[in-house]
Amino acid sequence: MAVIPFSQALRERTWSSHGDSEGADFMKDLMTGKGTRDDYIALVAQHYFIYEAIEAAAEQFSTDPVAAPFITSQLTRLPAIEADLEFLIGANWRDQITALPTAAAYAARVREIAAQNWAGGFIAHHYTRYLGDLSGGQIIRTIMQRQFGFETNGVGFYLFDEIAKPKEFKNTYRDQLDAVEWDDAERDRVIEEVLAAYQFNTDLFIDLSRAKAAA
């Protein structure tokens, strides 16, 4: 019996969760013109707390033999998020944003994985965020540019200037996933962590909807 490549097993076992995340009302409104510029800013602000944790973990894992091949400056998003927030909010943007409960829990989970030195868990979150950004993120960027009149300022998060061919990059990333010599138990554990990451994303959209309703 042929062994299913890990990247394929990962996609198949997380596909329905991926759909749930994309279907959240907050994001749907933003993508169909019902969302406001403030809604978009709220999303960018929460990304800051999540990527601050992920990229701090990336520094820690940069010498880890399993995680290191996945870590590249081509994917680094935090400087772009900071520039976007400065453009969208102003120079004092740090004083204007706070983490919603899900973003705080999400970041805490990433820090917990780093504290455990669990490379598979780090890769699970790295995969979920960055491959998602390279895929659906490009559609989000185009719609936000059209909707709010942005050029590159404000949507720098979605601009991967150092990746000329995203499709090739993603294929290489999946090849790297397939090359990691995890046993079945660790593969399952990593897939469960990817599912947890998708749940964080879904819950974040729910948090954003609630915060908007409360405001």
C-alpha cells in the first residue's frame, strides 16, 4: 500500500476546518464590501500579536534541525505589519491596540510550544499562517486595495516581495514537509496542532465580530 505524503494527509484531514475558518462572518463581510476600514485595521492589529509570537519562536527554532528548513526571511511579516499599522493608525499605533482574547490565547499557545521546544508544533503554526497568507492572502490584498484605495501602504502584510513564484515556493514547502521523518504518532500530533491553529483563526473572527458589535 502506498504511503500518503504527509502534506497530502495534512491537507485532506484539515480541509473542512479550513473552510470553516474562511466562512466566518467577519471575514465574509470584509471580503464582500460590507466591512469597514476600521474592521480591516482591527484584523491587522490582531495579526500583530500573533506574528510577534510566531516570529519570536522562529528565531528560537532557527537552529533546530527539523524546523530550520522552513524558516526564511522571505516569509517574515512583523516589519510589514508594523509599517501597515503605522500607516493605518499613526505613529502611536502600539498604544492604540490590544489583543483580543483569542489572539492572546493564540500567541500564548505559540510561546508554550517554543518553551517545550516542540519543532512539530511550531511547524504546524508556521504552515497554517504563512501558506495561508501566500494563498488566500493575495485575494484579500487585492480586495482591500480596491475597497479602501490602498496602493501598497496598509497591505504590506500581504506583499511577499522576496517570493517571485508563490506556487513554486509552496510546492517546495510541501516537499520539505514530506521529507521530515516523523513517525505516525508525531504526524497525528502535528495535524492536531494545525487543526488547533485553524480553530484559533475561526475564534479570532468571532472575537472581532463581537468587538465590533460591542463598539
